[in-house]
Amino acid sequence: MIRINKPNARFAGTFLLLALLQGCASLGKDECMLADWRLIGYEDGVAGKSATAVGEYRKDCAKHAVVPDLALYRAGREEGLLQYCKADNGYRLGNAGRGLAAVCPTALQGDFREAYNAGRKLYLARSAVNNTHSRINSRKQALSGLKENRARKLADLIADGLKSDQRVMILYDINELQKEMQDVEDEIVDLEFDLEDQQARLDQLGSNDSY
């Protein structure tokens, strides 16, 4: 197994480079000259980056007559992937709704994907609960608006000076608003039943969490 030395003062320039790598899309001359390709590979592996990432470094550094050390980069990346491809990290990624990078070695892929899928199920269950909460709140706001509209219509109905046909139209509007309110109320009830089922599933998945 490849060993990655613990960082010390002589790696200060390299860590500066890594910080710059995360904040910009290209490498400058100093960054290419200071590059510790083994450590950069390790960081890319830990981040689950594809091996093609080194191609971008090659393009940038070619402008400054610097060639990445592919052997060191690949060795560092393979070591970093051992961290990325741990089952608990797969679960964390799935639970956060992150995408699944197809970068893991065959020996680690099975456990990593299984853990990812478990985390993904929890993420989807939690998302369903949050989405239904949002829909319920939205429909309750709509119901509140309908009630306010009906209240205004009722006030209009008893206003002085209205003709009979005007009162008939207002009564018609009130009746339509009442029907729409009933529909929204029924929808809220259905959503609350859905929410109960979704919350039960979320609780079950959470109680079976082994990661």
C-alpha cells in the first residue's frame, strides 16, 4: 500500500496550490512548479474525481513547460480512492443527495454502492416528507386566500343599493368559492395522510440505519 506522508512545513506550498485548485479553473506557472502530484492525486481521489482530472492539469502546465508526474498522481489518487470508497462515505454521499461517481475499485465497489443506496433511500424519503410539508403549507395558504375572498363577497352581499341580479351573481361567486374551498380542504386531508405514511417510512429507515 502506498503511504502518504503527513503534511509538514515543506508542504506549505503544496497546500497553497490545493487551495487554489479548489478556487479556480486553471493553474498558473507557480502552481505548476510547486505541484506535488502525488498529494494532488490523493486529494482528487478523496474527492472522488475522475482520473481525467489530470488532463486539465496537463493542459494548464504545458503552457509553462511543466509536465505532471502521472505515476505519482495515479499512485496518490488510488490511495485517496480508498478513503472515498469507504462504505460510510458512500452512505454519507447518498444521504446528502450527492451523485455517485463510478471511480471505485472493483473490490470496494459493492459495499460502497450498497451503502450509497441505503443513504439515498433515506434522502429520498426525507425529501418526500419535506415536499409534502411544502405542498400542505401551499394549499393551506390557498385555502386562507379563498376564505378571505369569500368574506369579502359576503360583505358585498349585504351592501346597500345592490340590485337583485347583482346579489344573485355574488351568491353564485360565494357558492363557487365554497366548492373550491372544499376541494382544497379534501386535498389537504389526502396530503396529510400521505405525510403520515411518508414519515413512518422515514422513521423506519432511520431506525434501521447501520452506518
